[in-house]
Amino acid sequence: MTGTWVAGNESGAADNEALLRLQPALGAGVLYKALFENPLLCCIATDRQGLILIFGAGAEHMLGYSAASVVHQRLLTEIIDSQTSDVRVASLNHEPSHLPLDNDFAAFVSGALHGNGKPCTLTFVHKEGGRIAAAVSVTPLRDAQNNIVGYLLLSNAVSERPALAPEAPLARHFEEPSMVSRLMRGLTAGRRTAQALRESEEHFRFLNDINEATRLLEDPVQVMAVMSRKLGEQLHASRCAYAEVMNDGEQFTILHDYTDGCASTVGSYQLSLFGEKAVTRLSIGQTLIIRNVDAELSPDNGADMFNAIGIKAIITCPLVKNGSLRAMMAVHQTTPRDWTPVEVALVQEVVERCWATIERGTAEKKLRESEALLHMAGRTARLGGWAVDLQDARVTWSDQVCVILDLPPGSRPQAEHFFNFCVPQSRLRVQEAFDTCARQGTPFDLELEMITSNGRRIWARCTGEAQHGGAEVVTKVHGALQDITERKESEAARDRLAVILESTTDLVSISDPAGHILYLNRAGRHALGVGLQEDLTQTLITNFLPPLPQRADAPGRVSVAIRDGVWSGEATLRSRLGREIPVSQVVLAHTASNGTLEYLSTIMRDISERNQAQKEILRLNAELEERVLHRTAQLQAANRELEAFSYSVSHDLRTPLSTIDGFSSLLSKSIHEDADKERNKHYLTRIRAGVVQMGELIDALLSLAQLSRTGMQWNSVNLSAMAARLASGYRERAPERQAHFDIQPDLQARGDERLLLQVLDNLLGNAWKFSARQPQTLISFGGQTQEAGETVFWVRDNGAGFDMAYSEKLFGAFQRLHTANDFSGTGIGLATVHRIVTRHGGRIWAESAPDQGATFYFTLTQSPA
């Protein structure tokens, strides 16, 4: 590349930095080539002092110098005739008010700085000594902060070699026809060159305007919006749009567009709808140029879609990153348009600047985020940096140092002020260490006790090292200051914990994974017979355990502790004197982040006294057991007395009743002939009925009493078969009744078969009794397993029913919801059922309404309580 960037030149880092500062202002790519590789343009870029940094191909052709011979080697004043132009490029470093305004070039520079771009005439000196007069425009080059960093000179390059002697008369050239022809061709070429120069200047100023418009913008979407508007206005286009591409190039979304007399196209689109030509070119990163949609595309290959959004001509520049189409910028025209190469190049340059602006903004954002993270890290670690320049005793430090010392941000005290923050003992140490580092370059690392400006006492770690200049002379001392107050407090807490461990009566030990004792507190050493100063680091913890046949599984304890983090239980220790010590033990496993065991800590408590107390408790329990057995014998005797009473009730009380019944029967026969025999018979009948009822009540009471004392035998019981047998018996005793039994088959339960028979007999018997007045008796027995696994059984009838308002009386002894005249019974049956179901761990309840029948539900547990 001829006459262009020379950042790799060996002229020095300072010049290269100046060149790099020009690059954002000059741009790159198409504009760069248009300016510096165009042989028809004389382009020269300088820094603020006039040092030539870029020497274009046209300048080489016009002035005869090679770029390598002038770049970083010559000032611009050395190739300008000082006799015909008084300008000194060094004066460009001054503001326009200080320039010699009577000089044409200086006045032009003044105008350029104020936005007036009128060219002036300069006389250049050819390498071979000739003089070349040329119309030159000068444009100041600015950086991102709007500071002038250099100047760009543009002129049309003279194609003919200049005269070697300035005094050669021009008329001699006109005497030769060939010279006239060459002059005419030169004038024509000059017009074309002037036109190209004007276009290049216009494009350059436009790009400079874009630079200014987007310089302070950070949001890429805002950058694209401004770029779209500026480019559309510059090209007088109908529309200019920016789009982001998603789904691997299958879809794009227009976020912003500039429009002039046409509708906006903001929205999402499928790229394939715009035809194979568009997809192919854009996917490989080539600019899509269409001058007439209808002439260049078929309806099914994109023309219909372009026409649908009002496009007849288009320039689309893609952004391809890592082989993937990421974004596009397009210029639209609603009428066919013959895009010129300059217009295409301008769009490409704008897009290139657009991407560069966004990437630069992204990089700056990442830099700010990194700086923020660094600041956050320093704030989190409470770490700040400091430096002392020994030549001028200037102190600099970061804001975090101000935070540590409770100083306002930006405070810059002198070195002796820093020493004054230290308490006297620390102040002497750090002053000596600093002086030694400043004289001999010896680094230091100290922990200092300090008092901040707020009177807060802190601990800080101060490190420092020397920075040498020439001849090994120390020119600067720099380092870091870190607040370590929390660490020192933790160390103090650790020391306090050590005091507690040494004072406790519990045995505390720490061992490594191999079992070597790292620490044993005072109580442990005393109990195990170990000297207070004896080194145990080579002693295994197993040395203080009983022999293997007598000891618990110590490795097993460690394995559980490693797995669960802790193991607790009882163990036995053996001191060096042979005394066995029973202990209650907790083993803690301390592991690294990768799960590797680092060490084990064990806390043990002598439980000899506790074991002795347990033995005493066992002795007392034995005595209590004997007392319980004695009391049990007494209760058994009382139960036998109750059984004797039950026998008396069932035998002795029944005997007089039987006598009454017998004599009443005889009396009935003896008064058979009396006149009032009917009345007598009625009385006697009532006596006998009362006697019978008394007998039934006595039997029921005894049965109910027996339920609480009778042992239960749990077996599997087929309730369906049991219910079927009971139903058959009811039919046999009253064959005249129209009765239907619906019994669900194979209902199983576990319990005492004899007691469960009483449950079903009472429930089915009640159903049979209370449905006797119905034309047809309907009785059902069934069961259903609930979600919780519990089975609910039921007995349902279509009998007299009852009022649920009195349901709480159902299961009490001698409680009746119907009169004896309506339905016979003792009132003990449901109480018996309730007691049996309760003994089986179940529940019983009922649902009914008068004359609507009744349903009794009950549950049974599956195993004895």
C-alpha cells in the first residue's frame, strides 16, 4: 500500500501514538483508499506541529518524494516554498486569533477552524527543485474529545513533471503543438480531479459530521438511528434502515429507519422472501446493489417483496461476524436509481464506521465494567494502592485508601501525614521500613495498627517496593494498603477460643487424616497422662484406645464423620497408666472444597459418673418392678372378686327372679276360674314380662362388662360370609316376611371373630327389626377402601330411621330413640357395637332420617394396637 499508514516505522513510540490518534478522525476502508491511494489526489496528514504522518500516492506522484523519505522525517514547511508562502505549520498549533491573518494559508486555516472550507493556493517544492502551485484545502482532524490532533491537506495532483527552473518562460511550452495538446488534456484531467476532490471533501466532511453526531452516544441502537438518518439525508434517499439478523440469518428486524416521502418499514421479516440473490450476497458479506428491482429481479425472486414495501432501488451492506450474518444497513429508493460508485463507497464507509463505533462503544463499556469490577474487588477486599515519587515527594493513592482511613474521596495528603495515622509503635516501624526501601530498594510487608480520621482504630497491612530509574537509583516507592481489621479480630477470637478450650473440662483433640495428634487440650493431657509440653505430632490417637478386641469400630466412626460431617456416640479411652475412661464423643470431619479430609476434631466428656448413676437407676428400676408385680397381684385379686360379683349377679340375682317367674305362673293357673281372671292374667303377664326384661338387662350388662376384660385373638375374618349366615337365620325365624339382603362378596377384615360376629349381629339385627313394618325389607352390607387405605363398611336398611338431632345418644347404654311399644330391645346393642369397634381401633357413625331408613358405617384397624 503506497504512501499510507506507517505505524510500524522506527521513528519512535511518540510518533506512532500521534498517528494512532489520527486514525479515528480519518476513518478507514473506502474513505482511506479514496483519499490516500488515489493518484489524482495529493493528500498529506500532519500532527499539530506539522510533522508529516501520512503521505498519499498522489503526493508521491506530484512531488517526487517517497512516503518513507518524508513520513516522520520532515515537517510540512520543508516541502512548501517559504518565499511564496509565509505560512509556518508550527503556527497551526495556535488558536486562529493568534494566526497571521494577512497570510492566505493562515486565513484559510482560520476559516477551516470556523467551518469555512474555502481553499487557498500554496506553492510546493518538488524533490528535484521545481515549484508547483496548487489549490489546497485544509481540514482540522479532531479526536473523540473534540481536540485538534492534526491537519489534512487535500489538492489535485499535477500529472506532469514540473519545470526544474522557476524562471523558464511559460510561452516556450505553447510554441510546441504537442505541449498545447498535453496542456488541454491536463486541463480536462484537472477538471475531473477537481470534481473528485470536491466529492472527496464533501464525503470526508459528512463522515466527520457523523463522527461528531455519534461521539457521545453509547447505546448501539441510538448510534444506528443517527447513522440511518444522516446517511439518508446525505444521499437524498427515500429510506435508510438498520436491521438486526436473528435465527441464523433466517429473520431480520428493522429497529429504526429514516424515511422521506415513504412509509416506515420497522418490523420483522423473513430474509428468504427477498429472493435468492439477496440471501446469497448478504450471507457471504457482499454488498447488495440493485438499481432497478423490476429489471434485475423476477417476481418470484424478490421483486414482489421489494415492491410490497415500496422499493425500486437498494444498497444493502451486511455485517458478517465469525461466518454469521449479524446485521444490515440498507438505503432504499422508491424509484429506479443508478447508484454511483462514490455513493456505494459512502454507504460502505458509513456502515464500516457504524460497526467500528458500536464495537468501540462495546469495548469502552466492557472497560468501564472491568474498572467497576476492579473497584468493587478493591472495595470488597478493602485494598487500595499508593505511590510516593521521591523526586518531588508527591503522594498518590487510590480512593480505597481514603475509604480505609475515613478520608473524603480525592484526598492527597503528604507522606508524613500518612505516618501520623499510625499509632506510635507502628509509626516507627513503617518509617524505618519506608526509608530503607527508598535508600536500598528493600521491599517491606508490615501489619500496622492505625487510627483513622474519625478516631476508629483499625489494623492494616502495608506493603511497599521500590521502582528504580537510571543507575539503579530508587525514584519511586509504591505499594498497597489493606484493611485487615476483620482478620485480626478473627485471630483474637481464635485466641479467645484457645483459652476456652484450655479451660474446659472436656477432652478436645485435633488429628490429621492419618491419625497423628495435632492438638490435645489441657484436660485431655491430664486425663490421658500426657505432659503439658510434650510433642504429640508423631503420636497416633489409637495409642489411647483399648486393644483391638475391646475397642469399638474407630475407622467406622471416621467413615461416618466424613460422610455426614459428624459422628456422635460413646467410646472408651485408655490412659498411659492403664485406666479406662468411658467418654461421650463427637467426631467432626473438616474437609476441603474438593471433599478431601483435612483434619478431624474430637470432643469427649468423661461419663464415668453418669455410668455410675445409670447403674443406680437400674437398681431402683428393679425395685420398682417388684413393687409393680406386687400391685399387679393385688389388682388380679380384685378382679377375681369382681368376677365373683358378676357370678353373684348372674346366679344369685337370677334365682329369685326365676322363683318369681315360677310362682307367677302357678298363680296364673290357680286363678283361672276367678271372675276377674282377665285382669289377674294381665297383671301376671306384666310381672313375667318385667322379669324377662330384667333377665335380658342383666345378661346385656354382663356381656358389656365382659367386653373390656376379654382377650382378643386377631385373625382374618370374612365379614361377607358372616353376614350371609346371619341373614339366613333371620329368614328362618320369620319366613313370612318379604326381605331382600344385598351382601357385597368377599369383604375381609382382621380382628376377633367372636366380637365381630356380635357387631354384625347387632347391626343387621337392628336393620331387620326396624324395617319389619315395611312391605318389603331391604338390607345391604358393603364396604369401600378409601384413598388413605382405610376400608369403610356399612349396613343400610329401609326401616323406620331416626332423627339425627339425637344421634349422640345412639351408642350409649340403655339409650333408645324408639319406645318399647314400637320396637323391643334393651338399648345395649349399639353400646356393645361401639365398644367392640373401639377395641379394634376403629370408628362408628350413622346417617338417617325418620321413615327414610338408616345407614351405619364402621372401620376396623388392620392390626392390634
